[in-house]
Amino acid sequence: MKAVFKIFALLTLFAAMVSCSDEDEVVVIPSLEVNYVNVAGIWRLSEWNGEKMDGDARYYYITLTRNEENGVRNYTIHTNLNSFVSQQITGSYELNKDEDFGDIISGTYDYTLDTNDDWSHQYVVGELFEKSMKWTALDDETEVRIYTRCDEVPADILAGSRVAKQ
């Protein structure tokens, strides 16, 4: 009986040693605090409602400013999602904390769409990392945007001369 116990103890010790391999460790990258410093920058829409935008002729870049100008923080969007040609859209945005939903980003356009110049959604900002962030519409959980941080908006988009791929 003692021999069986010793064998069982050795097998248990061996199993414990094998299971402590470095390969099993999951590295968790902590998310960043949602604030104006961490969201500021140039972001490319890389996934929209589960659909990857990489390699697509469609594009959407948003540049969020860090500092206030005349009491607001501004953004500039360069996109062709709603048009065959490049569009530049400007406006202001703000971050707020909601006790139920967390960090919320909302904005207004510098021009009026119909009778309302607010964004069509307010977004919960989640999974904010150095190189990516996720926005989920507060009123529609199926509206999900994944943004990837960029160094710059491509020059042909800034110039409005990007030609759609055929």
C-alpha cells in the first residue's frame, strides 16, 4: 500500500511540475484608462460590425484631438463610406462616464444633418489599448467599431485623390 501511495505522490508531483510550463501562461495586456490623452490620435476603422475593413476600398479615419480649442475637443474624419468620393467631416467630441455603462464618447458635426447635428450614436469605449480600441453603440449593441491606431492619414486620402480599386 505504501508503494502505491508513493507512486501516486510522485505522479502528482510530476503532473504539477509539467503543468507549470511557461507556455501555458496567458499574457494579459491591461487596457488603458479612457481619457482624452489616451484616445487622442489618428485611428483607422479596421472592423465594422464584425466585417474586416483591411484591404477594402472603403476607408474611415478619425483624428481625435487631445487639447481643447474654444472649449471643445475636435475631430476630423476622412471617409468614403457614405460617398464614392472622399469626404472630410469635422466636429467636436466629448468623453463622459456613465455609472451603468462606463466610458462614453459622443460628438456633434460642424454642419447639420437634417435637423440634428449629433452623431447617430453615443458609443461605449471599451478595450482601449495602445494600438486599438472598441466602440459599441449605447443604443444598439450590434453597432460595433474596432479602430486601429495609425501614424498618419494616407496622403492621397488627405488630398481627396484616392481612386477606388476596381
